[in-house]
Amino acid sequence: MTALLTLKDVCAGYGGSVVLDGLSLQVNEGEVVCLLGANGAGKTTATRVICGLVKPTAGDLTFAGKSLLRVPSYDRVNEGICLSPEGRQVFPDMTVRENLLLGAFCKRAKADRAKTLDEVLSVFPRLAERALQKAGLMSGGEQQMLAIGRALMGKPRLLMLDEPSLGLAPKLVMDVYEAVSKTAKLGISILIVEQNAEVALAAADRGYVLADGHIAASGSAAELRGSKLVQEAFLGASQAKRNSTRDRRRT
Ligand code: ATP
């Protein structure tokens, strides 16, 4: 497998506070990888480091074999790193179509934007139906699809999705993840950052757990799903165990 993105011992934070403390991970060409972490673990900070919005204080990161340390964030988009940010951040007063076209503003994508728009609308037929509607009038699930579609308009080699399930009803989470799996079939590498381990591990080939600023566990999606750490911290195993012990005591 060929490495696309590699982070090696990355440290980063805000002012004096350390959020990432030796983070190492890798996303290979064509892979779907998830980065799981609790609230405030530093998942969004990791995406900001990869995009170039937060500068690491130590460590290295490479993309397609080249160090990103001196590459400004706008050139990272031109290398093919595109982010669908936490909270979607769509422009509410602009139409769906206008929001999508903004995603193709970079040099890499501008010339092909009409063709890419057709491709994105075929992945998200719902966005095609709503193309002329203002983005702010769409449901949370539709806005999430729009945020992913806008990132795809940049013709990513690496698509990063920050908490795509956040705040969505279970049915909408399924719809969003169906779109993620269609995107993966296009051969685009995907890094999903999530608290919702259940859906992220169902979509991913491999995953990492971020805790205390570094990787606490990693493995294939099946290995992580079976691990005690993931079971207890993300899949509610200890709660389920406590509930079943309590239920046995009651009977
Ligand atoms: P969540 O799921 O809540 O978004 P996360 O894992 O994405 O959490 P981050 O958003 O990366 O975590 O935040 C990690 C830590 O950094 C938190 O303690 C947060 O308060 C802090 N933090 C995030 N952004 C900033 C900022 N711009 N300035 C200062 N501290 C920040």
C-alpha cells in the first residue's frame, strides 16, 4: 500500500496549551481511515494541522511523499487535501449550487468545475433536487451532504470529514454514510474524524483512537470494534454490562 498522508510525532496546540502530543498516523491511497476520540480529544485540531491552519510545534507530516511543513494551507488544497468541517459551515444565504461551486475555487479544480459538479450531483441526488434552494433552508442531513459535496468539488486526493454524524438523527446518519461509501468507491482516500465509533468503524478499513494527544489504539476496523478500549469508551459496553448486572440483580 502507498502512503498518502503520514503524521509522525506531531505536537500542536493553542498558545501554551498542548493538544496533540506526539500524534502519528497514516492514510494510504484509496483507504478509508477513522480517527476516533472523545469530546475535546483533539480530533479537529488534527484536521487543522493537516490543512495547515494550526502549525505543529514538533514532528513532521508528509503528503504524497512531500513534507507539508512549509506548504501554506491554500497550496495544500491545490495538492488535493479538502476538508468538510465540523458543523458543516455552509453559507446559508447562498444556493446549494453556489456553495458547491465555491469548493472548486482552487487552481486544481477551477477548470473542471462543471464536470465535477455533475459528478458530485450524481453522488448526492438530493443536492441536485435542491440546487437552487438557499443552503440555510435545508435540513441538517442535507447541509452535511452539501459540506461533503463542496469538499469533493476541490477534486480531493484526501477528503477529511470532521464529525459528519454530529447532531443528526439516525436515519440521516445512515444517508450521510451511504454518501461516504459512494465517495470511497470513487477511489478517494478518506479520513473520518468521529466520536460515533459505530458508524465510523462500519465505513472504515482501519482506525485510530486519539487520547491524551496521541494514539492509544489502532488496527483494522474489526480489531478496533473488538477492542476493550473502544467497547468501553465508545460503544457503551461497560454501561451495557452494568445494566445487565443490575437487571440480573432485579430478577
Ligand atoms: P469535539 O469533538 O468537541 O470537537 P475534538 O476532539 O475535535 O473535540 P478539538 O476541537 O481539537 O477536540 O479541541 C481540543 C482542545 O483544544 C479542547 O480542549 C479545546 O477546548 C481546545 N481548543 C480547540 N480550538 C481552540 C482554539 N481555537 N483556541 C484555544 N483552544 C482551543
